[in-house]
Amino acid sequence: MFTLPRNPATIVTVEDNALVRSALTNSLRAAGFLVHEAASARELKCVTREKPDLIVLNVQLPDGNGVDVCRSIKADRDTASSLVLLISGESLQSSDRIRGLETGADGFLAKPVTPDEVVAHVKAMLRFRHNEKQYHLLTESIPHFVWMTRADGQAEYANSRWFEYTGLPSSESHGLGWLQQIHPSDRTKARKTWENAVATGLPYEVEYRLRRADGNYRSHLAKGLPIRDERGQIVKWIGTCTDIHAQKTAEAELRLRDRALQAVSEGILITDPCQIDNPIIYASPGFEKLTGYSTEESIGRNCRFLQGRDTSPEAIAELREAIRSARPANVELLNYRKDGTPIWISLSISPIRNEEGEVTHFVGVQSDITERRLMEQQLRQSQKMEAVGRLAGGIAHDFNNLLTVINGYGEMLLNRLGVNDPVRESVSEMNKAGERAAALTRQLLAFSRKQVLAPSILDLNSVVIDLEKMLRRVIGEDIRLATDLQSPLDAVKVDRGQMEQVLLNLAVNARDAMPRGGQLSLKTRNVELDDAYARDHPYTQPGAYVALVVSDTGHGMTSEVKARIFEPFFTTKGPGMGTGLGLATVYGIVKQSGGYIEVFSEPGSGATFEIYLPRAARAIRSSKSQSGAMRSPPQGSETILLVEDDDAVRSLSRLILRQSGYTVLEARTAQEARDAACRRAEPIQLLVTDVVMPELGGRELTERLLVVHPEMRVLFVSGYTDDAVVRHGISEEEVNFLQKPFTPLALASKVREILDSVPAS
Ligand code: ADP
């Protein structure tokens, strides 16, 4: 450790002449120094143990030459740092003076010299030493490793930081020893930079990792400067080596955080609530991607620019309150992209606090939840449709029984009235109203998907072609009908009658949307709905489909109308113009057929309905004609077991069947039916049973009765069916089925048709 000279400085006067010595000693003491005396070289040895700051040494001593004594002082570790002022004899040559200085003396005076002159010289030498030590101390106090090299680049000095850093003595840094402590990967760079600096004489900077005492490497910044003499020659290099590991690590961490911010797809915002209007001061690339607004467009603005017409004021109020009270908050809100498209955002904001706990900023993380919201909305919509469907199905069930009775007796009454009977017209009007009510009930059933379908494998093109003529009549002359049918078209398994209903309903709507004419286009295509489509359209299964596309050039619809068109009873048409059941029916039929429907429409640019029906695996069978209903009720004499829980419907059915000549056994419940069947020993040719009954479904009842009367044929009657019945195969083609409400003629004809057909083996 270096210290400034003690005060007063210690001086030894070495002079054999006692008079001269004491004169000198007195002068030095008078100047404030602590002075020891020695009369010879031997005596000097005794006092140098005190480590004097300066030795005034006479060249001629009785026991030796002062020059040699000086050399040994400088060679001795204990005294090497003492300054030596040589005082020569009068006869001294200048060559002797040079020799004296070269031995390491720090000053030289030639006799004759006065004591005051010596004192002045001593003071000057100590002043110089003082300055030198000050710089040394400064070097030691610097918290960096400081070094010095010779002009040729060989290190010769290192401050004690070298030891603190590396745990090695400073001598290990000497020469090019310092290079050994540098990380092997950085060593070549460090060496080349240093050699280049030495070769060019230019200051330099270089970073490298230095091995520290604990064996770990830490990053350091080394800087070097050349020191030049008065002729401009480099005599030394001095430099520092600073530990920049913490700074480098912090920089690397910052860079990592920055890269992480760049990488996340969520939008990250930082706002400054201390500025007016809490402006954005940082927007991540994720935010740019999410919103379409660039960083430059966003910085300095309040987030308000992302909000719009349908953004919930409650969500905004919640955010404002959180910011006001420096709390975190999570909200879902509707924002708008730069191109105007709405985007649902889940936004979480949190306050950022400084060391004092004061809120300086807010950070917000935004994620796109549009898809989730859309799915939730679709789920809510389908749940609503399901509920309305169940309600409609229930109503239709009751109505069908009532209408069977009203229409049945109405038709029977009409048949009894003579052509000129005065009440005939009234009864006829009543019957027509009953038929219209029955048609409405059918639509309700179709929507509620509770109707019994008779699906068959068919070619949609044939449905379109067969219906074309009728469609032309429906749409009128001002509207052109264009068809574009792909051939061959894959088969689908649907109810032909229901598909005709779909086409008809869509055509009627298209006509209503084009009061001044236009074009109705029908297109069929084989399509493959891939995974990407299924992802974009929740509830859609990827696979092969047949698409039926119906588009018009009409007035189109707003998004509000579009959102509600499939709801039953939703109509924008004037009173008496629309029932609001057309598209609900279409929706129900398509859904029940396992398909999907999509609508594209904008106000003023027409509407397009795309219906996707799953491709059927089986080949198309030519469907047999359903026509051929007979004019007058066909007669018979067989025995029929009639099972119906509704008394009015049962009475009517019994009447129709008895009038047609049959023997009718009646049952109100399954139990009564079983009793009647057991009582009857003779054959029962036909069972006419309702599908849905309180105790036992028509299907189970049939199975049990067939055990007793295996000869019995079966006709199912229903105005309504639940999913279980459809699942259990009542809807299959081979089953005989009559839809309620039925007319007397329809029942009599169907009964005859079954009794006359060849029984399935
Ligand atoms: P309705 O035709 O009895 O009104 P729908 O269920 O068939 O009932 O249609 C519901 C509503 O959907 C219509 O009132 C109409 O506003 C709209 N709509 C249906 N089809 C079209 C179309 N092709 N162009 C424009 N709007 C349509």
C-alpha cells in the first residue's frame, strides 16, 4: 500500500566531516525535517532500517565510494524507494556525475555547496516524489484495473485491482501474461487489437472476457493510450480494464425482452397516465398485426381510436375506473381494426409502479377472442332455435290432431252435400282454411325438425329440373331463371318433397326481393369442405358435400336482418305478406338432412343462400312415383286394429274406415290394444297406430302385437315425431307412414295400398 510521505520527512546525512555534517543537519532540522546522521557507509546501514525518505550522501566516504553505496541502496528492497542526493567532491568530473546518476541517484550536487542549497534541493526532490506518489495513490483508488506497459507492449505494472480480479500477483500480468487470463475464444481478438495498437501507436478499445478469481469469466472493456516523450516517441502505454459484465448482462436481458415483445402475437401497449389523456407510448408489433395500426400511428394517441359504435360503454367505464384508482382490470370489448372490421379483444391492464410505489405507466395486453365470441354467439343462436323449435313442434302436434278432425269431418260433410246445397260454399271455404292451417303446421314441423322424413338417395339436379317449370310460374315473367348444374353430381340422401319445399321457399323470397325483376340463379356443385373451412365455420364437419346455391339480384338485406332470418315468425314483409316461416322451414329441413346453410347478402347487392348436403355413399335409385291417389275412397272388408289416444281423431278414423267397409277394433292405449288383439282369434289384417303415445311408442307396441298376430300389416300415423322415433327407423322408406293431418281419402287410400301390396318376407 502506498502512502504520502510522513510529515516530517526523514532524512539521513552521510558525511565524514563532522563540521560539514552538523552544519547540514542543522539547516535541514531548521527546515523542519527529521534528520539522522551517519559518518560512514557502515553507520548508514544502521540508520536505513528506518526507511528514510531521502539520503544526502557524500561521494567520498572513509569506508567506501558513495556511488557504490547508492547502487546498493537502490538494490536493497527496503531502501529502494528512498531518494538519494549525491554530493560530490570539488574535483569531480562530469563523467563521474553521469555515472552517479546512472547508478540510480535521484539528484547530484557538486561541492562547494552551501547547506541552504542542499535544503532547497532536498525540498524540490521531495516535492517531486510527493506528486509521483499522489498519482500512484490515485491509480490505486480507481475501481478499475489500471496497467502500464513498455513501448514494446510488454506489461510492467498492474494496480492491485489485477489481484482482486484474478487472484494472481501483479507479476503474472507482466510481459504478455495478462493474455492468459482472457477467455480462449476472445484471446486472439485481444492479442491482435493490442499488437495492432502497438504497431500503429493509436489508442484502442477492445472487449473481452477475463477469468476472475472465482473461475468465472466476466466481460471487460480494455482501453489503452500511448504516452509519448518530447520527441513524439512512444515510451509507455497506459490503460484501464473495466468490468462491464453487469451492463452487458442488462443489455442482453433488455434485448431478450425486446425480442420476446416482438415475438408475442398478443398486442402489448404501454400508456402514460401522467400525461394528458393517457397516451400510448409503446405499441408492440403484435398490436400492429392485431389492429392494422402502425406504431407511428398509435404512439401519442389515447386507445379510444380503436373503439367504435358497438363498443360497450360499460367496459370502457370499467377500464377508466381501474386507471383512475390505479388497479388492474380485465375486460372483453369490441374494437375496430384500421380497415373498420370489428375485432373482439380480451384486454388486461396493470399499473406499473416505480421504486417509490407510484404508478408511472399502465401496461395492456390484448388478445383476439373474435373466434370464441363468434362461437358463443352461434351456440346461443342455435340454443334459441332449438328452444323455439321444441315449442313449435309441441304446438304442431296438438294442431295436427285438431286439424285432422276439422278437415276430416269437413271433407266428409262436403261429400255428403249436394252440388247445389246452399251451405256447400261455406263448408268448402271452411275446408280451405283448414288446409291452409295444415300447411302452416307442416312448416312449423319442418322448422322444429320433428317431422317424419322420407329420405331417399337422389340427384339434386333432378329435383331442380323437375321443379323448374313450377319455379318459373312462381317467380313470374320479370325474373329470369338461370341454372348451372354440375354433371355428374354426387348423390345426396334427402326427402325429395322437403327439398322441393326448400327450393320453393327460397324462390318465393327471391321473387319478393326483386319486385322490379332480376335474375334467380340455381347452381349445383360437388364440393369438398376442408379442415380450414371447418375451422372457420364451427359446427361444420369437413368432408364431401353437394352444394345447392340459390342467388338473386334483389334488394339484399342488412346485417341485422341477416342475423334473424332463420327465426320462425321473423319477417320484414308487410302484414299478410309473409309468415316468417319460409326460411325457418328451410333451416329445419337442411339441418335435419345433416347439412349446413350459409347466407351472403349486403343491402342493394342481392342474396345468396348456399346449402351443403353431405354426399351419400349409395347409388341413386329411381324413386317410384308417389302419385296415383284415388278420387273416391277405396273399399275393403278386412279387420283393422285402430290405436289412437286422441278420442276425436280415433272417432274420425273409425268412421272413415267403417264407411270404407272395414271391421274396426278400437283401442285408446297400448294395453287396450294388447287386450283387443288377444281377444281376437280371427286374423287382424292391419294395425293403424299413432307413433307417439303416452305409455308405449307405436314401434314397441307393434313388436308385441306381431307376436300374437304375425299376419298383421302396420300403418304408422303421426303429426309429430321425436328424435328417438326418427332414430329408430320409422322414417325408413320401407315403413308405411301417414302424416297427420290426413284427409279421409288419404287414410282410405293408404290402407288399401298397404293391404293390396305384397307383404315383405
Ligand atoms: P317471410 O318470407 O315470410 O318473410 P322468411 O323466413 O322466408 O319469411 O324470410 C324472413 C325474412 O328474410 C324476409 O322477411 C326478408 O326480410 C328476408 N329475406 C329472405 N330471403 C331474402 C332474399 N332473397 N333477399 C332479401 N331478403 C330476404
